[in-house]
Amino acid sequence: MLETRSASRRQALPAVDVERRVRLSPAEFFTDYYRRNRPVVIEGLMEDWPARMRWTPAWMAERFGDETVEVMAGRDAQELPDLHADRLRREVPLRELLARFDGAPANDMYLVARNSLLLREAFRPLLEDLRAPEGYIQPDMHGPDRVHLWLGPAGTLSNLHHDHLNVLFCQVWGRKRVWLVPSWETPWMSNVRGFYSAVDVLAPDLERFPDFARVALRTVEVGPGDTLFIPVGWWHALRALEPSLSVTFVSFEQTPGANTCWREGWLGAMPLEEHR
């Protein structure tokens, strides 16, 4: 059934690119993309963000450099590091992370969404420099899990996974390459645990994972001021081409419960492991 669905969707939604729209109205967004489970890059939603001018690495080091932040460290030495967040969790002064921006590209240290940085009292002033895209995102950004921040040097990689919610991904500065795979191609993604794939998007091993050859893989680059809608269930990987800061929102307007959830998946041990 999924193979037939995939074939029909490929005819209607070519794999060559992801649409890019300028100042897409909220009504068009919800009708043509959110409710149709389609990604899109939107330009012009971040023009009123003070963060785009103020949040330079130098300013962040001066203003918050001594504050500790939770990062994922030692990622280069760990296969599938996103599955081992507790093992890699480490607290460092923010200036230590920012100092990595002057080195060679690396995936070793990354500040990711799980840190909930913007909920901490010391970093609350940063919320004043953001604007929830009007008509897209609910205006209250102060509740838990409403808005998250991602910060790292060039080379950071979030390998193939999908989220359990729709995500509005806003690129404040730096550039990222994003790989996207439709949600209906999940059976071919080697979904080893939870919402994660065992396939390395940078070097897919088709001998180990032959089904990945049939996947309709799309790529898109997002830069400063770009907003990418990642539909729930869509597999994606993101690699920073430059030192990068991103902000994500999950509380959508015009949506019951603020989002649409993917209800299956697990983040703990594999079910069989629990009985060994």
C-alpha cells in the first residue's frame, strides 16, 4: 500500500526541489502546506526580528559568555549521537561553544533543542528579540516547548530522523543544508529506534540499507532569514555549512491543540531489549 502511495505522490510532488515562497500568507500556508503535509521555504517572515541584527557571536559572548549551557559534546566519537543525548550531555560556558566557531568544521559540540535554553531566567531576555510569525505561530512564546534554539559551529549534523510534531524552522544566521524524505516512505528508512534512521545521510551504505535507494530524497539550503516548514513525519537531516543559529516553533495557529502529532514511535530501549 505504501509503495503505491509513494508512486502516486511522486507524480504529484516531484522530488527535485522544495518550493520557495515569498511572504506566503497564513491562509495559503495552512491550506497548501500544513494540511497537505508538504514542506516549503518561506522568505520574509523574520524581517522584524531584532535577533537577526543583534545576535552576533561576539555579542552573545559578551552578554552571556559566562552563563553555562547544556551541549551535546563528544558527538564525533559516537555512532548515532542523537540517540545518546544523556551520555553526551555536558555543561560548558557559552563562550567555550562560541570559541569553536573559529575552528575547522566539526560535529563534536552542539547546543540543541533539548537544552530549553530560552526557558532559563538568564536567557529570557533573548525572547524579546524574537517575533512569532503572525498568523502562523501562537504569539505567546513563554510556555514550555513553544520555542527552541539551536547553536553550533560549521559541520554540526543532525542525521536522518523525523519529529513527532510539525516544525517551523527559522534560520537566524549561517547556512544549513537540509535533506528531506516524505513521511510515507518510512518503511525504507531503516527506522532503528524511535524517530531515528540508521542511514548516514552523508554516506549512505546501500549494501546495508538497500531500500534507501528507492527513497525520494530532496535537498534544500536555508540561509539567514529563511523559514522552513518541516511537516510532521517527514524525515530530515540538517548540516551546518557555516556557524549557525536557528530557532524553531511548534505552536501553530488555526490548529486544534497547537499541532498535529505523530502518535507512534519510541525513544527508549528497543522493545526486545527490555526482555533480554
